[in-house]
Amino acid sequence: MKTLIINGSPKAKNGNTEVFIQQFIKGAGTSYEVCYLAKEDSQQLAEYMKQFDTIIVAMPLYIHAMPGIVMKLIGCMEPATDAGKSMGFIVQFGFMESAHSKYLEKYLSSLARHLNYNYLGTVVRGGSSGTSMMPDKMNKKLFKQMQILGEHFEKEGSFNIEIMNEMAKLIELSKGKSRVFQFLSKIGIGDSIFWNQMLKKNNAMDKVFDKPFAEKNA
Ligand SMILES: Cc1cc2nc3c(=O)[nH]c(=O)nc-3n(C[C@H](O)[C@H](O)[C@H](O)COP(=O)(O)O)c2cc1C
């Protein structure tokens, strides 16, 4: 089984998507080829992908959707002419509720079928914005899950349903829990610790509530 993993993050090797991919490969115990969409010509990559049996596209969620570079690649892809090819997706993002990617997931499942690929499923993981900034011990559970997914994929050629369900378990927060998280975020506890660190590092803390695209006087 010849597998190609596509990193669909505009940040390429420097983003969180890369961490997910590397843990998946670690679990698989083999070195899958990884292509960085941000550094590739979409048309050429779409052509190159034709020689692989399985394609895994890993990406962040940007504005509730796939990044533009992934959309561009999809626009260049043609339906597979050989039967038996498979395609799966890994979507990770900032908000903790997996419901945020539900429209993208629906699109990806129909896309795979439209392109004549067997759909392996979409691994969904929210609450991931701080992944590459957090110490490894805080990512222990995520790393383990991604490694199990990789190991299972290498053996079975599919995504492990139990792990996928576990990772996407928090579908929507109850009203009570979301109030607790709003409070924690206000006092600087939670994911915002890492966001705030980055904002401070880039001298951007005072711009945190800027709305550069908002209409004036709106
Ligand atoms: C421009 C932009 C838009 C984003 N939009 C969303 C969003 O709609 N929902 C969400 O949960 N996270 C959103 N995020 C957070 C990213 O999905 C998250 O930080 C992800 O881990 C980034 O992965 P990467 O580092 O591989 O690019 C956004 C981040 C950026 C930079």
C-alpha cells in the first residue's frame, strides 16, 4: 500500500498539523512520504498523487472551513481511474467542540466518493491551537491517540473508529460548561495561556481585539 500524507497547513512544517502527522507516522513505524501543500504547485501535486493507493490529507480548520490551499488542490484533482484507492482526512482546530468541523466533514466524505476514492473517514480533534507550543507531557494523550491511529492504519489500512470517536467526543459544550470556560479564559487559564504568550512575544497583546476588516462606524 503506497501512502502519501499531505500537510494542508499554510504553516507547513511549523504548524500544529505537522505535530499530528509526525505522531501518526511514529505510531505507524514506517516513513510515509509527506508533501507540504504550502510549498507545492497544486496542479503538479494533483498529478503526482495519482501514483499512490492511499492519500491522507491533514489540515487545520480556518474560518470553519478548509484552508484555501487545500481547496485549490481539490480543484486540480481528477477522479481516480483505478478502483480500490482510498482517501482519509485529519482535521484539527482551535475550538474544543468537534461540531465546528461538521460541515467540512460532510463535504470531505462526499468529495472522496466523488473522486472515486474509498472514504476512510475524518479524524477530528478540537482544542488543538496550542499543540506545537505545549510541552510534550501536556500532549501525552493526543500523541498516544495519533500513534494508535498510525499503528492501526499501517496494519489495517483504515482509521481506528474507537480512537476517532474518543478524539471527537466533545461535540458541543453544555451552557453551564461554556460559561465555566468563558470565565477561565477571562482570567487567562486554558488554551489562552499559549495564545497570550505568542501575542506577548510578538508585541501584539494590545491588538488582541482589533477588527481590521470591520466597517468603520459599524
Ligand atoms: C486564519 C485562521 C483561522 C482560524 N479559524 C478557525 C476556526 O474557524 N475554528 C477553529 O476552531 N479554529 C480556527 N483557527 C485555529 C486553527 O485551526 C488552529 O490553531 C490549528 O491548530 C492551526 O493549525 P496549523 O498550525 O497547522 O496551521 C484558525 C486559525 C487561523 C490562523
